[in-house]
Amino acid sequence: MESDPQVEELATRLFDMARKGETERLRAYVEAGVPADLTNGSGDTLLMLAAYHGHAGTVRMLASLGADPGRANDRGQTPLAGAVFKQESEVVRALLEAGADPHAGTPSAADTARMFGQSEYLEWFGH
């Protein structure tokens, strides 16, 4: 199947919106039918990119529209583990509120918090 350059261009713009935290622009596309769990070639979802780049509002919006807060990328990394690694506390809270499992993924968010001595996150995870 040949790829459609217009579809690829739109997907690239959507992933850029997630990285930049352009919540309302991205919301309009998802509400118009773009899958909330749209995934790039590395298995990163829109929510993963928003989380990794520190955009808690975008994370909350995507989760409210059905994005899976625990979906791992092709390397087994979850949005929560990425947020812990980047020390994005507000994103960590947003993901936990959305139901993300701190023990999912490789390494898990809990493992990542232990690795970097982030005791506050471990407390949030119930450790």
C-alpha cells in the first residue's frame, strides 16, 4: 500500500502539536475523528509525546478523549516512565489521575523513580 503524502504531512503536524502542547488545536482534530491513540513509526502516541515534553493539559485532554495513558511504545516505554525520567511532576499526576500503572513498561515508572532516587514519585506510586 502506498502512503499518502497529505496524510503523512497531517500526522507529522499532529505529532508536532502534541510535542508543543497545542491542546486546543489537537483537541479539534481528535474530536473530528483522528484516533486518540494515533501512533508514529516508533510506537509513540500523541499522549506519549505530550507527556515527554511536559504538557499536562494536553495529556489530560487526550486521556479524556480516550487515549490510553498506559500504552507503551515500541521500546516498552510508557508515558508515565517518560514523565518520571523528565521529572515532569504535573504530567506524572495527570497520568496517574488517568489511570496509568506505575509498574507497567520497561523500565517501569517505579523502576525509573528508584533509579534516579525520586522518592516523591515512589510515594505517589504507593511505595
